[in-house]
Amino acid sequence: MVSKEDIKKVLANHELQEIEDEIAINMCCTIYDNPMFIEIERQNIEDSQLPIDKIENYFSLNRKHIVDFSIILLSQNGPTKSFARGASISYCIYCIYVYGQPEKLLDYLKKRRISKASKVAMELMSIKRILDERGCVVVR
């Protein structure tokens, strides 16, 4: 079980904050704090069944990749004015599934009750193809 304290620790992760700052700079948008996001991301990590240390390690090893992935994802629906601090936890989890366990991606999205999960899974896999074409390398 993932605790609120675990999430607060992840949110305080220096690398996560740098990733989100870089996304905000590149997208000319702001980051806002939302206390409710702690529970949202707690449930997200729990549903992913990924250990927190794996997520934090992925931040460390794949910073540029998470930034590039996030920028493409956020840009798909037009300009983004802001996003919540901690949103890159979700983007990181998407990357872990897309690159390491693509066969489990759809089940994870359905578990998260993502609307049109099949379509979202295809969109996430298309971001992978875009980044692969750019020669982006992921460290696992």
C-alpha cells in the first residue's frame, strides 16, 4: 500500500521538480499545487503496481525522455496553460509501461478508469514511435 507520506516524498524529489520545471519552460505554461493531487497520485501509483523506487529511478535515468514524452502528450490537445505539480508521475508511469510492459498498458489505463482507454493506449504508443524515430534512448 502506498501512503500519503510516500507520495509527499516523491513530490519532493528534486529530479521530479526539475522535470516539471523543464516541461513548463518548454511549453510556456505554469505549474500549480493541488493538495488533492496527493491522493490522485497515491492511487495512481498503487494501481500501477510499480514500486516507488522504480518510478524515482526512472526519473533519474530518463529525465530528457520523460520531458519529451510529456511535451508531446500535453501538446496533443492544443496549448496547455498549466498542469499540476506531480503530473509527471503519471507521465513516468506511462513511459515505464510503454517502453517496458506495453502488453500491460491497456489494463493499467482501464484500472485507472481512463475514458477511451484503447484510444489513449494507441496515442501513448504513437508518442513512443515519434520518440523512437528521433533516436531517443530509454534506460531501463
